[in-house]
Amino acid sequence: MAILTGAVVGGLIELGKLGLQAYFQAMRLAGKTPEETDKMYQEEKVYFDTHAPDTLPDVPPDIPEQ
Amino acid sequence: MLKKRVDLKFLFVVAVTVALYAMALGSIGGCITPGATDDGPKRVTEMTPKEKGAWFLGIYNAQDKDYRNMVIRPDLTNDQKKILREKKKIMTEVYPVIKTYNIYIDSGAVPTQAVEDQIIQLINDLTGLVIIGLE
């Protein structure tokens, strides 16, 4: 299992999270009327517009390996 | 007292299980098409432009919240930092494309297939984060 580095595990976790997010977002849309979809769109858009990527905090520097 | 040991092997099993579960639901993979049933979510190809817009925004916002929660954790490993840096790069790239998509929606125009394809490609790039770990 030499291939199983921390980064690979982290990548797999990200993959799983993204898949579930995509699925649950699609589930949230299921059975919605056009008005309800519009409401959801507007709500998501408010968050999106106020959270541009330049407001994302930088990742802290790496810790030097011992 | 039963002592639980959380090691990499355990994390791997959890991650694979979650990924397989998500794939089984048909929500990830090359085309990101949630499985369609009468009661379940629509396929992306069957969504209206506004539904797609809400779907793209929902995924982006979920990734944004996840990034912000993760980046402040004091116990981040160097590997996790590497993945977060890549994630931020992809999010920075996808943001203006989703914004363009929103402009189409808000003006009542139908977004071009090229814009949709670009967003889906960039979301697929996020799934490529696992590859980062293999480099």
C-alpha cells in the first residue's frame, strides 16, 4: 500500500465530498416548481456574489519536515 | 475499554466507501449526471438553464464553505495544504465562468453549450484532486 500517501487519501476524501455535494444539490432541485427553483437560485447567488475567490484565505505555509 | 485507532487505512476505506456510494448514485464521474428516477434528481442534461444555474451555484458554494472551514484548521498536514491550494486554484478559475453563466440566466438568454461544458470540465477538474496526491 505504498501508493496510499496522505495526499491520496485526502484526494479521495475530496472526491467523495464533491460527489455527494453534486448529488445532494441535484436532490434539492428535485420536484421543485419553477418559482421554488428561482428562489433557490437567488439564495445561492447571494452567497456566491459575496464570496468571490479573492476572499478565500490563503493556505498556511507547509510545516518543514523533521 | 475499546480503543479505536483511526489510521490511514481506515481513512482510505471510508473515502473509497463514500466515493463508491456517490458513484453508485450516479452523481460523479466524467459526466456528472445524477441518476434520474421518478422521485430522484434529474439528469443534468434534463435540467432547465435555471436549474443548472442553481446546481452549479450550489456545488460551488458547498466547495467554498468546505474550503473556508478546512483552511482554518490548525492541524492541517502538508498533504492537505497541497490539496487545498489546488482547490483554490480551480475555484478561482471556475468562478468567472459560473458568473458568466449567471449573466445569461439573469438576462433570460440561453447559455451557450460552450459555457456549460467549461463549467462541467472545471468541476470535473475538482475530482482530479485525487491525482494531485499521486504526483
